[in-house]
Amino acid sequence: MSGTFVGMPAFPEAAREAVGNKTLRGNLRHATHTIRAKRAKAVTEVSDWAELREAGKQIKDHTLRHLDRYLVRLEESVVAAGGTVHWAADADEANEIVTQLVRMTGESEVVKVKSMATQEIGLNEALEAAGIRAYETDLAELIVQLGKDRPSHILVPAIHRNRGEIRDIFEREMSEWGRPAPEGLTDTPAELAEAARLHLREKFLRAKVGISGANFMVADTGTLVVVESEGNGRMCLTLPETLISVVGIEKIVPTWQDLEVFLQTLPRSSTAERMNPYTSTWTGTTDEDGPRNFHLVLLDNGRTDTLADEVGRQALRCIRCSACLNVCPVYERAGGHAYGSVYPGPIGAILSPQLRGTQSEIDASLPYASSLCGACYEVCPVAIDIPEVLVHLRERVADQGGAGHRLEKAAIKAAGWVLDRPAALAAGERLASRTRGLHPNRLPGPGARQWTESRDLPKMPAEPFRDWWRKNRR
């Protein structure tokens, strides 16, 4: 996986800084509470929601069990429809493929939409290094790009920004990327949207190359699907002469009938809508309709390794609805940047360490970025048991060692020795009681300090229980 976000501090340190930002906390609280309240209402309108959820889970599990077969079927369908399929094992290979495809067109700029996979691999940076400028066209992604920022939410990448901040970014940065913001721009949503529309329209009409991701790929027909709310995706997918779609291999479904399930659950879980305003599908190329050249880049980048893990593979069911972020008490306070990945929140805490491994400090800390309250599992439309995977990954991190884990193992071993020897235990209890006035409220050492930063050590009683029993219960 790309190292774009690796190198950040571990989650506890990054979260501590974010929690101290009152503006950020206010933006997050308002946005997440609003979205989840609307989602809850939208879900109650569907009488068979539990059945749809189970159907989505089973379709995804079946597809993942037979992923090799369905990927071959998808490739055959895309080629038969006039497209070209490329296979990318990792971020570097995917970036090289896309860069070469753009260079072959002779163009030096591209428009992009629905591109979390391209953010995962750091495609914009790779294109920039090759002299190619990429323009994000999703409104929230545009805000992030103009603000020289990073996405902090799966559905609303600029959720950490309020309207005033967005207006300031537009006024300050739009002129460097194209059409400047209108004079006297206010922070009303309609004016901000109009400023973005005017800024992007000239790019859509000029661009010869479009780059997209996809929400789903249908193996039987080679069809790709993007759902969105703004219409920018429709422009990006239809106007350029060349379309390059970079999609993770797990985004596949076998048939259109399977797709029907997710077109019900995804919009309600993400935007709380009965259906997305724009659902775009494309199958290969068609004369005089849409792009003349279509390339599909199928991205692995750690997904095959994740698939090999019987517990962790359920993370690949994810349809990127972001419902788990909006109910997570940790995400609400820490925000998305603290996760050090394009995939924040509960799903990011289990997906990023599997795609990137748990060797870096940030990835080793992510499985602990949760209270294990289970709210994420309850709202997941494909029933990913995120708490189960978090505990599974914590075990993996502990097994690879580290100062804190070595100290914990030593403490458990010492406790086992004492508990096996009643006389030693009794002596230790008496010593602890007699020295109770010297006990600190916080434990020393990095690992122990994390435990007692938010809680006091329990006060030691004046005498051990066994001594009290001997006096009072003879």
C-alpha cells in the first residue's frame, strides 16, 4: 500500500491533538449526528432491511470465496465490450500503468471522480511527478485538494471543514487551479456550490482524460457502476475521450441481480437517500457515445493477503457507505486524519492494517482505536463484525512484540508465578497495604502510563482481605 500517510504518529498521539481542536470537534459532532439521524430514519422505511443486510453479506462472502473465477469472468466481459484490462499487484505498479496510459494520450491533465482507490495508492502525487496535473471534481474532494488537505471521511472527505473555512479556501486557492472564485463570495451553500460548478465546468469541457473509481463491477457484463449525488461523476465519465478506472478487486459482484441488493442498502446507509440522484453505469466503449477508449486497472495492493485471513477477510465486504464512522464515538472526537489513512474510522482501523501490514507505528496502533462498543457492527449494511476483527488484529500486533507487549507478557508471567504460591501472594498483599501511602496515582512507563492517563489506580485497602477475614470470620 502507498506510504502517503505512513510516517504519521501513532493513533493515540494524533487523536490527542485532534481532541484539543474545539472547531474540529464541533464540525464532526454536527455532521455525524445529522447524517446518522437521517440514516436511521431512511432504514426504518424498509421492512426487509435485515434480510437485505444478510443478502449483501452472503453475496459478498460468496464472491470473495470465488474471487479468482469472477475476476476472470469480469476481464472477459470488459474485453468483449471493447475495454482493456490491466492488473496491478501494488501501488507502484498501478501508478505506473495509469501514468503510461495518460502519457500515451499526449495529455498533461486529467479530471478525477470517485477515486478512493487512487488516493490509497497516491496516484495524484505520482501523476504530478510525471508532469501530469489531476483535478478532483467531487465537491468535497475539490475542497480537500484546494486546501492542500487530506480526506477525513469516506463519504464526506471535507467533513472537518465548516462553510466559512470552505469559502476562505475557495477565495484563496481557486485562482491557482483555474477559474477564480466569484467576487464577494459568501458562505451560503448555494453560492459555494455555484462557485465550484463554474470552476469545474471549464475543466470538464477541456479534459480529454478522465480517471475514476467504481462502487461496483458486474462480472457477467463487465459493467462498472458509480453512485453519486452531484452529477460531477456523470460529467467525468462521459465527456473525456479516454476513461481510466482504478478499482480494488473486491468491488466485484457476479450479476445485475446481486447489484440490486446494494443499490438499496448503499444509498440509505451513506446519504440516507432512497436512491442516489446519479447512478452511472458503463460497459466497455460505444461508438459516438461516451469515451472512445476505456481502461480498467484492477488493484490488489494487499487485498489478496487480506483475503487469506479467515477472520480479517470480512473487511473486504465493505461497500464504503461510512455508516460505521457516523456512529463511532472515537471517530466523532478524533476525526479522520488521526487514522493516518484514506480509510478512517472503524473500517479503516481494520482495513488499513491488513492492506499495509502492522509494522509501522500508525498501523500497529489502529486496532486499538476503538472502545469495542459494537455500534459499527450494528449499522454495517453487510454485517462486518468490526469488533471481532479489531480483537483479532490486536492479537497479531501483540504477537509481533514491542516494548509495551514485552512488559505486559513479563507482568502476566510474574503474576502467574505469585498466584501459584499462596504464601508469596499473602506476603505481597501485606507489603502493598503497609506501603499504601507511597503509591502513585499514575503508573510510570509508556505502556502503563497510557492505561492510567484517563483513570486513577484503585486505592489499596488498609489491610488484605485474608487478614480481615481472619479477624472477623473465625
